Amino acid sequence: MWLFTKDSANTVGSLGLGFSSDPVTGFTFSPPESNQDESFSIAGPYGLQWRLRRAQRRKPTEDASILTCSLTSAVATSEQDLIMNSLRQTVKWMKTLRHPNILNWLASTELTGPKLPSEFHIATERVLPLREYLRLKADSGNFNFISSWGLHQSLNPYLPPDGVLVDAWGLGCLIWEIFNPESTLCDRSQLTSTDALQRVPKPLVSDYRQLVHLGTARGMKRRLTVAQFLAHALNAEKGGFFANQYVSTLLFLEEIQLKDAKEKSKFLSELSEQISTFPDDVCRHKVLPHLLNGLRYGSAGIEALIPVLRIIPLLTESEFEAAVLPCLVQLFASPERATRVRLLEQLPNFVQNVPPKVVDSQIFPSVSTGFSDANPLVREATVRAMVHLAPKLTGKFLNEALPRYLIALQLAEIVFFSVIPRLINAFNPQC
């Protein structure tokens, strides 16, 4: 049996705060940022209540969340064997499953003895309850973007082959729930109340009302099927709710490997301008991984670098070093001249985020090959980049290696522009 159900509630004070300072080896609880951090609980089987707490992983340093439940209740004692098996199965599944919609397991309480521990902990990647996330983002200017993509992802399960109208009604109820997170749907009249319609985005109101149209035979004829709703919402000419650059961008990123070079180039050039209007969290956790994969494996091309640089200011130092820096180091080592020149041109936009030890050991050795490159554009870009790269160099790289490369380049340029023309004139007196 899975440990968690879909029913969750904010139950202040329903559980004690008697947690140990080190709940799972290598993890510590973080101080709560608000009362919500201390009050969110999830109902599970056997009457168990799971608390969600913010935590910090020590090595490697990263944010985490810990789900905790007390196993000292009478039910836990009487159902000890079943609960023990459920806990073991859950941990086993979470260790092996890797899916965008499933939390990544990091650690958990060891179940070594025959008896249940007093508390059981599961550490996962940092997560925020959807209700809390919607509450925080409800007043932001790009909340419609967030909700449009969330709704778009939820449509496929509501698209049966025969387009049963019960499903269309259910979709209308889902939309109502999304835009009324603090309310409970108790009566059909709530679906079309003035307050409910005011909360639904204007481009969605007309189609939403047809999904939840009341009536018998006449109502069924006027009610949209899910397929019709999706077609209307994607219709750009009629201002459909899903017909925006945000949804189009996320769909394109998921299919970028299937696009041709011209489509990718146009898309990435437009993305550089549009990305500032997208929600920060989506840029960091949705857009950035696709772009980095495209750069790393070549499916996006070097054009993806500019949008990545636009996202870097949104990242913490640890996020930059874990996600972006390895990709940049790999690109610097690429033999492609166009890639090298583009990186060197954009160096001022990200060099301040690169640790000096990485510049010394991984970036400068690759960049220094440009001093002797046969292409003058690469040599020029390499020299210009030293203005920004030199302050990051330390020790022998700054005092020995860099001057040696610059002197060698200067001598080569003197030979090319002075000695070689004289030799040519010597063999061609008429020139």
C-alpha cells in the first residue's frame, strides 16, 4: 500500500514538534520560514499523519524536504508488520523510480530491527505543497502562465476516445478547483457564480461556462467536449487561453530533438527575448534543464547559450555550480571554433559566477589553445577574453602561463605581418 493519499490538510498543532536535530544521517531540519512550514500534514493509511518539513543536506550541500510520521500510536502498534512492509516497499520504489512527477528519494530511516522506530523519516528533494505554492504565486503577474501550463498538462487524462460529456463536466470542476484553492465545491451553482467567474482568466471564461453548462438535453448539446475545449483554448486567432508563447515554448522544448535546424534557431533567438516574462521557477526547473541538455548533446546548438545566460541570475551559487558550470566547461573543451568564439564573446556575462579554481584547472587550459589557433577570429577572441579571465587566474597561470602565451602570440603576429611580406616581395620583385 502506498504511504500517502491525495487528501492533505493544514492541521495546525495536530502533531508535536519533538523532532531530533538530525532526523536522517547527513540531514538537518531548516528553520521554518512561516507558520505554513509547521502546519502542513498529509493523511496516510493506518491513520498515520505525515509532516512535511524543510531540511538541509550536508554533503553534498543542497536543499531537501523530510516527510516524518510518528509510529507510537495504538494503530501502529497493532499493525506493526503491515506498516513495516509498507515502509520498506515505499522506500524500495522511491529509490528505483525516476520520473519528473515523482519526488527524488535522498535518504530515509533505516529499518534494521524487528520493531518499528518511534519516528520514520523520508528525505527527498526540496518540495513545496501545491496549495502553498499557488497561495504564494496568486498575486504575481505571470500566474496565468503558471496555471495555463498546469491545466495543459492535466488535459490528456480527460480525453477519452468517445468524448463522454461527464468528463467535460469533470474538467470544468477541475478548472474551478484550480482558481478557487481556498474554497470547497459543495453545489453545482458555485461553478457559475459571479465570484467563480471573476477568478477564472478572461480568455477561459466562455469555454469554461460551456463545460459546466447546466440543463438536461439542451444543456448537453451546448456543453463542449474536452476535445472541443482544447481546440478552442489553442486557437490563437480567437485568443485561446493556451495560445500563448509560454505554453508554445514549453511544448517546443519537450520536442526540440525532433525540430530542424531553422526551427531551433528561430525558436532560441525568440526565447532569449521572451524568457524574462516567464515565471522564475519554471525558468530554473523546466526551461534550463532542456537548454542544458541541448547544449550538452548538441540537439539545441550553441544558440541555446544566450537563453541559459539569461537564466543564470535566477540561480543560487550552488545551483549554478551543479547544473550550469559542468556544461560550460564541456563547451570550452569543444573543438568547434564557432562554439569557442561564442563562449568567449559571452564570457563577461557569466565569468563572475565561475570559481577561480575551475578557471585555473578546466577553463584556461582549453581557452589557451586559441592563442595558437590558425583562425585569426579565434586568436582575437581569445586575447579579448583575457581581460575578463585574467582576474580569475591565480599563481603560475597568471604570472607565467598567460605572459608566455601573449609573448608567443605577439612574436607570431610580427612574423606574419613583417617577415612574411618581405619574403613574398623577395621572391616577387614586381609586387
